[in-house]
Amino acid sequence: RVQINTLGAQVASFVLEPTDSVYHLQEKLSHLRHLPRLRQRIVHHGLLLKPGTSLAGAGVHDGDHLTLVVLPPHVLLTASSTGVAKLWAAETGECLRTLEGHKSWLTSAAFSPDGASVLTSSADGAAKIWSVATGECLRTLDSHHGAVVSATFSVDGESVLTTFGDSLAKIWCADTGQCVQTFQGHRGATCPTTFSTDGSLVLAAATDGTAKIWRIDTGECQLTLAGHTGAVVAATFSADSGLVLTASYDCTAKIWDARTGECRATLWGHERSLLTAAFAADGRSALTSSCDGTSKLWDVATGACRLT
């Protein structure tokens, strides 16, 4: 017999076999308490138990007390060509909020790091910050520079980075909606941009075949990564911001030293233009996708293709 507690109060008590899995326990809790399994986390002696582990394998003994941690409901965010974003309950498919206010199609939508806000960008030239709890528009970041290609929060959620089709990128204060920095220097349209992990740098790719690293405090271009022969459609920092990965219409991706601008490797193998590229969380692998209908996994250290 095991007891399930949360915040010091008993939630349930079950008689189970040592070979029963944590998943089986979660299913029983789901039926008893009408609590979706995906929102349950079971903890024993400070350790999170994996669903596929047996109770005996997790070190659970007769009479033990387990702790139930209930996660908040999972919410999904979608963006539409009608200019509307919607928030959905992942477990039921119910539409929770409709975010209306843009005058043209949406180009991006994302949650803030704390999940309390949503950031949308649109071809109407504005980005908007919305409350997840109420659906209210909290801020409108109006650029007056044509379509906003993308918008993203900084890691701490205090700043917003927007990019435009006319080679501009801007930093905004999320609390006040004031533009605090403008980056300009590309000779082509700016593609989606990103912050460095420490929030001190901005990485921007452009159709002029380059990517640029900008200092947020001064607005100065710190490095220009030049070497592609086609438009650069994606660029991202590694988790430690030491490397940059770019993807281009020239059918290649490149790995760069973010401190010196040196090209460490060129990833050859795709037969058509690239669409996206991303580092793995540990920084050892990179993933690319292409118009040739394939994705490739690469070794960052050697530039060799591991898997197609």
C-alpha cells in the first residue's frame, strides 16, 4: 500500500503490486481525481519517478508516502492568416482565448518565458503583447516600418526583439512598449532574429547572404558572418552563445565562432535550399531541414552528417 500526498494532505491510498509501473499509478489517480496524467508528477524521496519505471525499481516499498505535484494545464498557441491568435486547452481542445486586434495576417506567435504573456507579430507593421489569463492586449509595439517578420522575447522576458522586411531590427521594453534600440546595416531583408543566452547580443540573418551579431547596449555591429552565396534564412546561437549556426538558400549550413567570426565548418549535403537550422541542447549536434524534403543531423565538432 502506498499513500499519495500533496501539500501535506492525503490525496489517495492504493494497494499496488511491486511490479506495477508509475504510469499505472498515474492512471489510477487520473480516474479517481479526474486529473489528466500529463499534469501529474510523482516524487519519492526528492526524486522524480519516470512513468515507465516499476514501483520496486523506483525504490517504493509498502507503506511509503509519495508526493504528487500537479502541473498547470497545458496551453497551446496558434496563429492564423486571418490576423487572429488562439489559446487552446491541450487536454480538451477547448478554445480558451481569442486574441484579436491585428489588421493583417500573423507572421509569428510565442509565449513569454514565464508563460503569462503571448507575443504576436503581423504584416500590419505591429507586434502585440497579450495576457494569457484574460486575452487582453497589454502593449502594441507599432514600428511604422512595414510588415513585422518575427518577434521574440528575451530570455528574462523583459525585452522584445522584432525584425522587419526593410533590413531593420528593433529592441523594445516589454513593460513600457518603448523602442530602446534599432539595428540597421544589412543590405537585404532581415530574417527572424534571436538573443544570445545572456541577453547581451542579437543575431540577425538577412537575404544579403550574411548574418550579423549586434551589441544591445551600444547598437554596434560586433561581427559580420559572410561566406554564404545565397540568402541566409535562419541563424541561431548555441546554448553557451559560443557558436552560431546559419542556414542558407545556397544549400549549405555553416558553423561559426561567435567571438572571432571564423567559419568552423560548412555542412554540405542538401540538394536544395535550406529552411531552418538548430543546435541540440548539448551543442554537440546540429539539425537542418531543406526544400529537398530531408532533415540532416550533423556532428558540430567535425561537420560530418550523422543521419538523414
